[in-house]
Amino acid sequence: MTFETIETERLLIQKLDSKIMNQIFETYNESEIKKILGLPNEKEFTRQKKIHQEGYESYNRKMLNFQIVEKQSHKILGNCGFHTWNPQHHRAEIGYAMNSDEFKNKGFMKEALEKIIEFGFQEMNLNRIEALIAENNTPSKKLLDYFGFTKEGVMRGHYLIDKVFEDSVLYSLLKSEYKK
């Protein structure tokens, strides 16, 4: 399978748009899909399958995801990308996650996000990138601070996680504020 790829010093950042995801789920079996997408367990496979079945796009909102692959080992380290992308208003929410703790604190996500943020502003024509994080997510806060995101406020009871409503802290970065 061929991916559109953004390359950094240590990473290959492979585009997983709805066309590619449909091709993956229509062509491969579960174990092959887990390997292609770097899904570490059944729970993550089930989550991706549900997203696939429900559709990657809804009314005027799209998603564009990328998997992060280490060049040297060819391991899929995690993913990042945009969801709740609203092309009409030139905004999207950025999301990112590492597949395992062994890949954290090595600068991989910072390296990937630099290219993804740039892609959002240049290729997707975004004016605003939003990020929602848990209040106690210090690593994400440090990443957002590094890239110049501004804290806008707290969205109370915003996410339902394990039957508990949790707050989200809203950050944003405007194209006019972005510095490479």
C-alpha cells in the first residue's frame, strides 16, 4: 500500500484520508489492519472499525489523520491529524497520540506536529487550529505552549470518559500567530 508521506529527519508521516482508510478496511483482514495502522490491541481496532463504519465525514466536518512511523525501525509510533475539520470556516481540531509509553519523551510528537501544523495552515488553508486537552495533561500542554497555542478557557463536562464527564481545556493557534 502506498501512502502520501511527509518526511522529517527521523519520521515518515503517512496520510490516512477516508479513501485510504476505506481501501484498508475493504481489502485486509483484522490482523493485517492492526499491523498497517499500528493498532496495539483489540480495543483500538474496534474503535477504528467503528469510525470506519460510521463514516469519516459528516455534515461539513471532515477528518484527516496521519500515522507516525519511525524511519529507522519502521515502527508505527502513533498518529496525529485533524478532526472536526470545517473547510467553510477554515478551522479544525488537532489530535495526537503515541501508541506506547516507550515512544514518549523522545521528541517524536514535537517533530511530527511541526509538519502537521504547517500542513494544516498551508495545504488545508486553515486559519485556526484548535486543541482540546484534559486539565492534567502536562505533556500536551507543553507541546501546545511550544507551538504558540493560546489557552482560551475550560469547556465544562465536555467529554464522557469511563462514564464520567470531564472538562477540556481549549487552546487555539491562528495562522497569523504561527511561527515556523
